[in-house]
Amino acid sequence: MTAKNMFDVSGKAVIVTGAASGIGRAIAEVMAESGARVALLDQDEEGLDAAAADLRKLGADPITRKVDVSDRVPMRKAIDAAVEHFGGLDIVFANAGISSGPGFLNSDGTENASGEIERVSDALWDRVLAVNLNAVFTTIQRAAFHMKAQRSGRIVVTTSVASFRAESWVGTPYMPAKAGAAHLVRQAALELARYNITVNAIAPGAFATNIGDGQLKVPAVSVAMGKRIPLGRVAQPEEVKGLALFLASPASAFITGAEIQIDGGSSLGR
């Protein structure tokens, strides 16, 4: 393998969920920039149209599908439709996710009664697990169905540093949902390895995206959060592109079941 083709994904058929904004949009961009054929899935139709328009400016020809990833039947149909359009499926990014609101403490350490565990509603718990865990299962399950037939594929799940550490300022349902997704990655990787399908996870730390009502895009909040991070700042979505391309490309051919954190060192402690 030469350096020239090590990161080559040109012509590959790629699906990205949660592709209308943030990390998902950045992943779709790097795939398109690298010559892949990309399907964008999201429930934000306006955001999908904007993302697709930007990819067309790069010379790509993306397809889009408005879908709630937690709705299993439409989600499976969306994946099937992309596979039919492309004539196969090489790479899937199960990226879609939502926040669970504030935790039992505010970011300044003061108490937040509304985030205490006894106040977590059934609806919030169910919705967060539906999007952040159940939808990941549906995506992996349907991708595996198609990839096993060709005995190859790359599946990449967006988890979070919250999958292996607790946070007082993040709503309780988020942590177990992401931890479950991380363990699902390992279980799927073990099962699918014999089909030459790798399954890995990207675990972001603080990124300035729309999640959590876009709080990390607010300058004052971003600065305050940056003080908690060894590298001293919050990340921008495009900073995930290198890791996403690595896990989608031949460069990571012997890596499976891994969860790679991209967090500016925040998981090291302050």
C-alpha cells in the first residue's frame, strides 16, 4: 500500500446519518472531497438541502433522504434506497445523535434541580436512547445485511467521551446511551470481522455543533469550556475530518472494535 492510495475512498458508496449539520456534515464533506459517493440522511430537510448544495459545489453528486433515524422501518428503507442507488455499500457513518439536556449541575458547579435523576422524564429517557443507541443498532444491522453479501465494509459510529466518563453537567440519559453504543461497536466488530467488515467509533469531546441547542457556539460558553480542556479550546466540526477519513479508508484496515477519542485531551483530566 502506497501513501497515495492509503486514504483512498474514491468511488466508494457512503451513508452518513445526522448529515445536515455539525460533525455529520463535516464527515460528508471529507468523503465527498475524497471522491466518494455520498448519501446524506437527516430529519432536518432544510439542513440536508444546504449540505447537499455545498457538496455539489465540490463537484459531488450527493443524494439525500429525510428520515428520523429512530423510526426503524423508514430508516431501513432509507439505507436500502441508498444501496440500490449506488449499487452497493462500502462505508456507513452512524453519526446522528441528540443531547439529553442539562445535568444535575450547571457548568459553573451550581445545582440544577431540573436535571436531577428523579426529574428525568420517561419521554426524555426514551427519546435519547432511541436516537443515540437504538438507531445505531438499526444502522449497523441494516448496513451489515448489505456488507456481508460483498464481504467487506466499514462502519463508523459517533459515540462520545461520555461513553466512558460521567459528567455532572450533561443530562443523565446521554451517558448510558453512548456507553451502550460503544459496547455495541465492540460486539458488532467481533461478529462482523469474519466478513472483513470493520466497526469502530469516534468519541468526540467538546465540539461546537448544534447539539444542546448550539451552546458551544456561544463565545462565552466556548471560552469557559475551553478552560477545562488541556488544548485550551473547543473543537470545530471540520477537525473530525482526518479521523473520519482514516477509519473509512484502507489506512485503518487492521483496526476494528476501537473507540478513538478526539477531545483535545479532556479525558486526561484538567
